Amino acid sequence: MSEILDVIFNINTFSAAIRISVPLVFAAIGGVFSERVGVINLGLEGMLLGGAFSAVLGSYLTGNPYIGVLLAMFMGAIIGFIFALFTLKFEANHVVAGVGLNILLLGTTTWLMQIIWGSRGTSVNVTGLSEITIPLISSIPIIGKLFGSHNILVYLMFVVVILSWIVLFRTPFGLRLRVIGEHPKAADTLGIKIRKIQYTSLIFSGVLCGLGGAYLSLGHLNWFSMNMSAGRGYMALAANIFGGWNPLGAFGASYLFAFTDALQMRMQALNLNVPNEIIQMVPYILTILVLAGAMIRSRPPAALGKHYKTSR
Amino acid sequence: MNIIEFKGITKTFGSLTANSNIDLQIKKGEIHCLLGENGAGKTTLVNILFGLYNQDKGEIFIAGKPCDINTPHKAIELGLGMIHQHFMLVDRLTTTENIIAGEEPMKNGFVDMTRAKKQVRKISDEYHLSVEPDAIVENISVGEQQRVEILKVLYRKAKILIFDEPTAVLTPQEVASLFKILNKLKAGGKTIIFITHKLEETMKISDRVTVLRKGKVIDTVNTSNTSPKELAKMMVGREVLLRVEKEKKKSGETVLEIRNVSLYGKHKRPLLQNINISVNQGEIVGIAGVAGNGQLELEETIAGLRKIQAGQILLNGEDITGKQTKERRGKGLSHIPSDRLKRGLVPSSDLAKNIILGNHNAFSKKGFLQRDKIKKYSKNIIEKFDIRCRSLQDNVDQLSGGNQQKLVIGRELSTNPVFILAAQPTRGVDVGAIEFIHQNLLEIRKKNKAVLLISAELEELMSLADRILVIYEGRIVSEKKKYTREELGLLMAGEKLG
């Protein structure tokens, strides 16, 4: 028993959870921006995958992983725009459009991998992102271990969490965005340019997923593999809901999911006389329980999933 | 001086002409009523003015200049403001956030909430529109929500205010205070366009009235030169009985009895508390109250759509508390639901099918529907209840609200019921249909049936009901034979009679 507690309260578990949470946090905040303007975004999964692929491609072509990150952001923006076109302009059902996007990107990335690297399984190794050590912070005992040495995307994640919260709840853009997700017609009668804000928000959502994807491929490992996102987009959407459509909440929820995952991995190493499969189930069971509890009292934006025609 | 002039405005939706060649002038600083039945084209016209629709033909002049208003944004720039019938408010935001959204005061790129609240307070003081700047919209009363809507418009410096059926959701006290606000706005130099289908209000508040019927302007008159009777005639196109004549009648045996009924919602929130109601033969009993005080729950409870936690419901002395809706209907309960499109009709299905709805077993043989029998029965009801339609194959959603309601009433009154639960039977229907529905309810009373009338229309309750019970926060707070309007208003607002 004490072995298990040791693992739970081990600083390495907390530190590993930060790394695991990065793609979840980016995608979950992408989910916040999308759902706050009324668009259900199941496409987070595909956007992450697209980002992961583009990042490796950028690094492969230039040898510079930072160019890879920029390419992932750019491709994310384009994917976000395509998703916006389908859900806003062509008024597709949001769930169908999201699932469609995921299938499209799974197919496209696999196909491109075959063309570029001649393999459907994994890409070649590319240059990944290196860790940056912050001198002062890294020498503080516990904090240093948690925050002292990471690659650039981890630091950027903390900035994004805080900035997103400020944008949503302290700026005119954020207020307008929230009004649109709750009551688009009210926004319309206030003279708010609904479509412009919705497109901006969805493109931003794509950019964030691009960053999350880039972390998956260039931050974790140094290659891309087929279906690399492996359901993280769906988990991120759940984190967005559990976090109450709030960037801070989304961060907390993502971190919780990531923590259980880190725990699971470390517990497997303990030889607990329990089948590994059972331990691997723990994070998913926790996700289900947490979500079942959160769903009961959560209250999504009132106009989520509904189409609003601005044209007359 | 004319601040607004409509010239030849025409707007069609598919085969329906909502506005046909409308010419209309609004003078600066007046309160101008647009009076008309539902579907007369009032709302369409102001939606065109406010840039929510674009007209097919015609021009609008604001202060003498032709204006192309194609978005609300443009309308707001021109000094127009609209207070919508269904409030355009975000429930979860504060009043201040609702007011400033889209035109936020800023400081260094952030919303300056301190300044925003100050501005809101300044305008609300100027026009006596008391609003709490930090309150969340869903927690404030309907009257206060309406004041937030007015503030939204004034905050955007509107000079012309359009009110779309603003009194529909208000108590008599709230209406009185709205009228004070309107006069205050007028004194401040604002021009007001007031849409309504209520004659009494028109007479009370307006300087001039324009009557619309079937998308056309019938006439514009000075309010001081006209009468409710004349206006009603212009609205409907024929003479209308404004007051129904009710014959004196002695009530008979008790038909429906509700004993100590209580109902709880989520988290044990009480929705109905210890309700006692009895309705006798040949009697109409009225339930008065502001929407959302338990009327819907009471309706659902009696109809058998909700399970109660305590108490008993008796129909003709028989306990029906645990019985399902179908069994209750079999024992002679008829139900005119408050939401006809949600509960009373299948809008995308044809008239005949809707007419036999719930009674279809009487029209089937060996598991098949008997089409001829249905056709004959439907024709009879359509004729008897004056349901205007092109054919039996029409879908219900092609009918006007009034005709839809007549269909529900025709169906429910034709099954030879002993008790009729009539919830908001005239909601959203026009003067002509209201008259018809009222006569039918009195007719059924004459036949010694029992009627429970749940209504938000005080006029309706006062002219039809033999007794009125007032419901407030799920309790019956008062029961009497006669009330004045003021008394009902106070009781409905939760006050006590002194």
C-alpha cells in the first residue's frame, strides 16, 4: 500500500502529468473557444492529428523543429477554417462535420506519410524540440523539478491558459463571443458581427490544436505515427466540458486526466499482482465517473449545436 | 415632422404576403401604435425597419432621407432601438454585460466595468428604470428584464424606440409602470412605435394608431378621435363583441376535485404546494397568475403528465391520482394544452389526423383506420368550429395560430367530455378567434360541463370565470367570485390585500 502512495505523491508523477497534459490542454482550450461560439467541436481529434503531422513535416523539410511548430499552427488554422466553413456557412450538423473532419485527416495524414516517407506506420526520425532550462526557477527544490526544464510548448501552454481566460472574461471580444454562444439573435440585434467572431474563434481553435499536435510529435517523440492522437481530442472535449467551458477549468480537468494516466504508467512498473490491463483502465474509468458527475450539473452555452442564420 | 416614412413596403415569404404596399408616417415625439391581429404584418414591418428583414419593394425615409437598412447594426447607427417581444437577453450574464455587449467602454483593451456600471446607473436614474447593475439576468423579474432591454436601447443612444408587444408578459402593475416609463421617454423627446393587439392599451397610451389587417394598412387615426369598438372593427373587418354575455347559472355537483396536491421538482424544490381546487358542473373556475408560478405544473398534473408526491385527484368522485392520461381521457377529461404546437398538435401532419388525435380508436376497425369515417367527422368539425383551411390534406403548420387553436378546441370539445382543462386557450390568437373561443367555452358551461380555465389574460378570467383562484409560487393564495383588476394584480405579484 505504501508503495502505491509513494507513486501517487511522487514528484515525478506530477512532473510527468504536466508533460502528458500539454496536448490535452491546448485542444481543450480550442474546444472552449469553439463551443463558446456555439459550435460543438468533435473535430479536435482530427485537428490534433493534422497538427502532429504538419509539425513533423516542417521539421523534416527544414531541419528546424520551430518551423515545424509554425507549420502546425498554420495548418491548424486552415483546418479550423474548413471546419468553420462546414458548420457555419453550409450549416452541416456539427457532430457529423466533426467526425467527418477526423476521418478526413486520419486518411490524409496516412496517405501523405506513404507518399513522403514510403511507410504507412511511422515517419522517419526528425529533429525534435529541445528542453529549455530556466536558470533561477530550476534551482528551487520542488518548483524547479516541476517547471524548471521543459520545451517551449509547455511554457507556451501556461501562457495560453492565462491569456485565454483574460480574453474570454475581460475583453470586449470575449464578451461578444460569450453572447453569441448563449443567444446569437441577441448578439445580432446588438449589431455584433457574429460570423466574423465565430470564424476567428474556430480558426484560433485550430491553431491551438496545431500546437497540441506539434507537442505530440515533436515534444514527446521525434516522429509521426498513424493515428497518433489516439482519442486525445475526444478526451480534450470532455475536459472542456468538465472544466465548465472555461480555460482554467479545462486546464484543471486536462491535468487530472493526465495525472491518472501518469499514475497508471508508473503503477504498471510496481508489479502489484494485478493484471496490467486493469491498471490501464483506471484513467478511463475515472474519466467516465468524473464526466457522469460533471454532466449532471454542467450547463453548456445555451445555443451550442444550433444553427443561426444571419442572412436574410 | 415625419421622423419615419414607409413608402410602398412589400415583403413576401414564399406564397404569403406579409406586407403589401405599406405607406405609413411616424411623427417625431409621438407614441404611435401599430394595431392588428396576429399575422397582420406588424412585426414583419418593424423587423424591416430594424434591418432584421430586407423588404422586397419600397423605401424607408428616416428624417426625410432615404435609408437602406440591411442590418441591425445600421439601424442602431440611425438611432433606432427595438425592445423585442421575446427578450434578447443572455440569462447567465449580468444586466450590465447584457447592456454593453457590442459597445463596451474600454480601458487599455479591456472592458471597463466600473465605467460601464456608472453609465448604466446614469441612464437608469434619468428615466426611472431601476435595474441592479450586478444582477444575473435569470434571477430578476420579467419587469426588470424588460427595463434591461430598454436600457440596452437607450445606452445605444436610440431616438426611436420600437416596442414589440411589450405588455404580453407583464402583470397589470408592471404594465402601469411601463406606461409611466413610456410617457417619460416621450417627454424626453423620444419617438415610440408600440406594437399591440390590445385595444385597451392602444387607447390608453397612444397619440395615433395605425391599424393593419392582412398585411395592409387600413387607416391611421388620432387616438382621441376613435373608440375601441371602431378600432376592433377595423382590425377584424366586421363588428366584434368585445364583452361576452354570460347567463346566470347555478352550479351543480362537483366534477373535479383536487385535494392537498403537492409536487416537487429537482432538488426537492416545491412546484405545487398543498393545492385544493374543486370544479362543479356548469361552472368555469379560473386560475390567475403570472407565468411560471405553477400553472404549467398544475396543468400537467391534472392531465396526468406528471406524478404528484402528495394528495389526490378525483374525477366524478373516482380517484384518478394514479391513472394514466389515456384512462383519464377515457373517463371524460378533455385538455386544451397551453402550448398547442408542442402538446396539442402534430404540426407536420394533416388536419384530419390531428382532429382524431387521441380518439383514433373510435375510427379504426381491425387495426386499420377508416378513412371515410375520419373524413366525414373532420369535415363536420372544421365546419362547426370555423377552421379556415384549403383542404383536409393541409398540414397543421400551414394554418394561422387562431385556426390551429380552433382545431384543438374543436377536437377537445367534440368528444363529449365531462371536464375541460383549458390552459391559455386564447394565447397568441387574434380578436376574432378569441371571441369565438370564449363563446364556445360559455356554450359548454351552458351544457352543464365543468371547466378549469388557466389563463394569463385577466380580462378573459374576469369575464368568463364564475370563481377565480390566484396561484403564486405554487400555492393558491386567494379564492373569490369577483376581483378588481388591481386586486388580481397585487395577488399575482405575491402581495396581500390590505
